[in-house]
Amino acid sequence: MISLEPISQREGPRDECGVFGVFAPEQDVARLAYFALYALQHRGQESAGIATSQSGHIIALRDLGLVSQVFDEPKLQALAGDVALGHVRYSTTGSSAWENAQPIYRSDRREVALAHNGNLINAVELHSDLREQGVEFRSTSDSEIIAALLSTNEADTIEDAIESVLPRLEGAFSTAVMTKDSLIAFRDGAGLRPLAIGRLGDRYCVASESCAFDIIGAEFLREVQPGEMVSIDARGIESRQVVTGERRAFCVFEHIYFARPDTRLEGRLNQVSRRRMGEVLWREAPVEADLVIAVPDSGNPAAGGYSQASGIPKDDGLIKNRYVARTFIQPGQELRKHGLRMKFNPLPEIVGGKRLVVVDDSVVRGNTTRQIVKMLRDAGASEVHLRISAPPIRHPCHYGVDMSTTQEMIAHGRTIDEVAEELGCDSLAYLSLDGLYEAIDLPRETHCDACFTGDYPLERSDVANGKYALEELAVVQA
Ligand code: SF4
């Protein structure tokens, strides 16, 4: 039987979304958004969209697929304007249906387009309130709730509307909003997801990650502060502190895995932080071995750090096929056991007869890791020692990452030895929480590490707001 099944290009937990916005009347803003989204593609591969303002109206073009599949030259040329907003999505709430692609457009009282990265933990409550007021929804994503609150708000300016709406939102939201002639970005009071400001000549842009600025020749200025609203238009850039969170809680997983290695977070280049994670991991969990190999690509920097600190040589023992399509025809039962070879292929000449240290940055379900261990043994490795440059993932994320059920996590309810047995490796060690913060050289108090510790930084994080909560609600209300 042939089935079409979506797979992620990346092996770890699924990212949330990528957001980009630019105000630059003298430039081809849609093309800038296209290239910026291209740089942010790793943050979401289900859908892509760009909105621009033209002749006083906002037009939004969005569809399922990768940025390069959704847009072509004629579409970009149709998207003229002074300001552009872009989004790439992986669904953390709502299904991957077309209606849930972003930017979301609404024109209840004022025209807005909105791009959101994060997850509202009071989405069900806000959705019910708005429905009671007669507000209709076209999608089942929590992002449309923010768009609807802003579009229906009676304040005279979009800034005042955001100022009145933002305190009602609970959870994670790094958001960019576009009106006909301005771009506004704001972030939740804890600053859970990233959002940065760039300068392009004498104009400004915002993006989830600084790597989006590099590709369009913009200069990284600073991060949007937790609870801050930044307003960008013909007059330049203005900032207002709208809310002050009880504590900062930036997602530490962005440092470990989500953000690209060439992105700067909290003043640190990820590639450097990840190498240090590997160095600390060697100090915490040394092992006698002949060769260090990475699970490519995400394990590369930490494997480099582990090798450098230990003096054990590093080589490429696993080759990754970079061209595995997001949707491909599954091989069927008989060939299924070979399925992973479509993504990874071990090199017997490199790993044969060797005691291997295999470095990866995280393990969620463990299926891929288990198959990699077996594959390396089949290729002749004499020992396989797994070293993971993050602590064990044992708790769900409620803030915009698709790790919502503990049952699917291999480390949940298991000791490290039990996980090692499940994975079939000779030894297994994870980076400690202290080691992680030592590697990024930042304090734990200003970060979220709930998926490792169960210590949720926001109140009410245990509220049932599953990925499909709004779809379930829509069914009940229909
Ligand atoms: S629970 Fe984990 S993935 Fe989610 S925001 Fe916190 S650190 Fe990031």
C-alpha cells in the first residue's frame, strides 16, 4: 500500500513558527520577505505566506508547502507594497489545513494581517468570549484569536489596541502585525519565543531569528524585549513597554536546537554555544572511544566540542540525504525497515571496528536514535556510546513546540539506564541542566526549561489546551 505521509526535515522536536516583517517603501518588500522566510524555513515547513499592503489594502498570499513551493516570480511581483509580513508554520495548535496558514488577515473594524510564533494557553477561553460577542472564525489556530481581538478593538490606533489586548493574552507570543501603513511587533511578558529587530539602511525589520537579517543584508540591532511593543512606520521606530512579566523565561531549547547555528540569541552565536555544550558534555560524561561522530546536521557543533575537549578524533560516520522531500511515498511494510536509510546512511569504512561516541542534540521519541544505533552496529561499529547535548525531555511544552504528550517521550518515566536499554546503545549520557546553563553562560532564572524539569514558568500552564483544542471546541459549538 502506498501512503502519503508528511515527515519533518529535522529529527528532533517540531519547531513552532517563523515570523518576519519589514517596512521599506523604496524596496521590493515581498522579495525581502521571501528571502527572509527562506532563512527561517527550519522553523516551519507546513505552510508559508506573505502579506503586503497595496493601494491602501492588505493582500495576503499563503499556502501549504515550503517557501520555494508556495511562491514564484509572478506571485512575488503581484505582492507590491511598502510593508510586508511573512510567516512559515508548523502547526502547534490547529491542524495543518490551509485556513490555518499565516499571515492571518482580518478586517472586522480595522484591517490587520498577523504572523504569530508561540501558543496561547488561554486560547479556549478567549475564543469562547469572542464567539459570544458574535465574532466568527475562519481558522482553528490561536493566532486568529489575537488577530480578531486586534481587528475588533475600538481603540483609535493599532498601538492602543495592542496595549489593551496584550494583557489579556496568556502564554507565548512573538507576534508581528501589519496595517496598511505600519508594522508592529510585540512579545509576551516572559519573552518565551525569540523576536529580533534589524536595520535595513534607514528602515527597520523584525524576524524570529537574526539569520533572516543576514540573508537580506540587514543589520541585527537588538531583541524585542519581553512585554515590549515596537512600532515601525514612515516616522521610524518607536517602543513602548506594555506589560512586565513576573519573570523572564526565554526558551532554552532555542539555544540547544530550534534556532539556526548562525543565529544570535541573547548575545551569543548558537554555533559557539552548541560547541560548548559538547565540551561540557565530555567533562561530565567522558568515555574511552576511537571516534566521535555527529547525528547530522543538528549534532555537528556539539560533536565538534566533544571531540576537541576529549582529543578523540571526529569524522563523518553518517551521511544525511539533504534532499528528502517533506512529503514522500512511504516504502510500505516490506521496505519500511529500510526507510531511515532515505535520511541517514552509515559509512562502514569509517565506523567499522570502532568504539564510537555518537553525539546528538536531543532525543524525544527515540525511534530515529534506536535505528541509528542499530545501523551503526550493522555497519561494524564495535561500541556505540550516545552523548546528548541536552537534558532528558520528560515533560510537555505548552509554549509553541509540538511536544504535548508525555507518552511519546522515551525518557518520561524511565531512568537513563532504561532509556539506554531501549535505544540499544552501550552507554548513554545527557548534558546536565547546570552544564547546559554553563555552556550558554546565562542564568537559569531567566529561562524556561520546563520540558526538562517540569518547572513551568507561567501560571495555568497545565490548562488543557491541546493542539486541536480549538477544533474540538468548534465541533462542540457547531
Ligand atoms: S517547555 Fe521546553 S521547548 Fe517549551 S518553551 Fe520551555 S524550554 Fe522551550
